[in-house]
Amino acid sequence: MLDAADLQALGLTVRLAAIVTGLLLLIGTPLAWWLARTRSRWKAPVGAVVALPLVLPPSVMGFYLLLAMGPQGLVGQLTQSLGWALLPFTFEGLVIASVFYSLPFMVQPLQSAFEALGDRPLEVAATLRASPLDAFFTVAVPLAAPGFLSAAILTFAHTVGEFGVVLMIGGNLPGETRVAAVQIYDHVEALAYGPAHRLSAVMVGFAFVVLLAMQLWRPGRQRARA
């Protein structure tokens, strides 16, 4: 059985992942749409910046985010000028760091889904006098629904599994920043392998369910059944 500290860490992890997924749906959707539709010369540089977390070590991203949010960083100076507390070692800081770190897991599936639509559905909507905004919400979003589902699942799962970035930004404060991955690390560091096994088994089960859901909801599989 999981003890109270493990359950607290799991609850905090789910809360963090849910908030980050919701925020990235709002942030990532217009960004993915722009990347899918634009012919701007800035498309490649912006796409590369979005994909950076896929190749950067988490400790590197965590280090620079820590500097930015610290008392001498731009974000830290802004929060202090507004009379707010510094973001490192707070839940809010974890949310911001996780948004940056999970960004490609939201944007790239959505970009692929939007690119797969082609121009024809939007051209038909335009002939029916739909505005670009109407066409986006009534045509593009419904047709890209499988992409939204995949992006949300991947973002949620990736946030649940974060370790390096959350440890750099959040530290290890019970009930505030100690997520499940950090709790497992604490168990192992204390040679408490029994609790580490139990909490790790929960995470393995979660990962399996996520991958199974991805396989069952693949657009190609759905079309094959139709």
C-alpha cells in the first residue's frame, strides 16, 4: 500500500499535469496552427525552438529557467517588481517550467494533425462565407480531434514523468513541489526499496495505460474499423 506521502506526491503530480495540459492546449493550439499554415521564413527557427526540449538535457533547461526565475533574472525581476514572490521552489514555478519542457509534446502532434487537413476543407468553408475563425473552430478543430487527443495524452504523460526540470526548479518540498518522480528518488536514496517499488509500479501501470490508449485511438485504426 502507498503511504500518505506517496499519495500526496501522486496527487500533486496529477494536479501539475492537468494544469500544464490545459495551459498548453491554449498556448500550443494557435502556435501549432501557425506552424502548419505559415510560409514565413521564421517557421524553421520557431519550430526548432519549440523542439529544443526534445534534445536538451533536462538539467540544462532547468538551470536556465532557474536563472531566469531567480532574483537576478528577467522573470525574477518582473515578479519582484509586481510584489510577487520568486517562482523557484514553488508550485507555480513548476507549472511554468513544465509548460516549457512539455511544449513540443503538445505542438508537434497538433501541427501534424493540422498539416494533414490540407487546404480543401478550409476552401470549402470559405465558399460558404465562413470567416477564418469560424472555419478554424467548426472545420479544422473537429477534423483534427484525434491530434488533440494524442497531444493531450502525450503532454499529460510527459509532465507526469518529469524529473530533472522539476527537481531543478521545485526542489523537494512536501506538498508543494515533491512530485512522484522525486518521491521515488527519495525512497531510493534512503534505501527504502519497498516503497520505491510500489510507487514505481503505479507509474509503470500509468505509462502502459497511456501507450495502450494511444494505440487504440490511432486515427488509422479508427478508419480501418469504419
